Amino acid sequence: HRELPFFTEISSLDINPELNKEIYQNEKIRLQGIIDGFFKEEDGIVLFDYKTDYLEEGNEDEIIERYMVQMKYYKEALEKVTESRVKEVYLYL
């Protein structure tokens, strides 16, 4: 599957844990995006996202760190939409 648009809500405390919990515990933020692609296997879904960043060999951890939060939310959104478990997440550069 390619280019799946999605909308989801996330807790404002996920974005900023320093917010006053009593005031913001029920506040949601709408997140929207487009998942580049995924495919289903018998034991779960494989999610992938294309990136155009330049990456020098040996700096793989830097790119993983840069997109970790985005891929976390994409994974959660895809699991909600498909009602299936995402077993693997890949960045394709």
C-alpha cells in the first residue's frame, strides 16, 4: 500500500510533558500525515518511509534519532487504521 493519508489525536502531554497535568490531561492535538508505504505479512505489518537526506556512512544512528518520533506516530496511526500490529519500521534513504 502506498501514500496512506491519516489523522490521529495524541495527548498534548506527549508533546510537552512539562505541561500542567491537571489542566492538560484531556487536551488532544490532531496529527496528520501521509504514510509512504507498508505491506502486510502473516505476522504483522512492515512500515517504510522514504527520506531524501544525505547520510554519510557510519552516521546511521543520527538519521534514526532524527526520525524516531515521526515513525513512532506513523506506527501508532497505522496500527489504529489497520487494527494490526506493525512489526518492523524502515527508513529508506
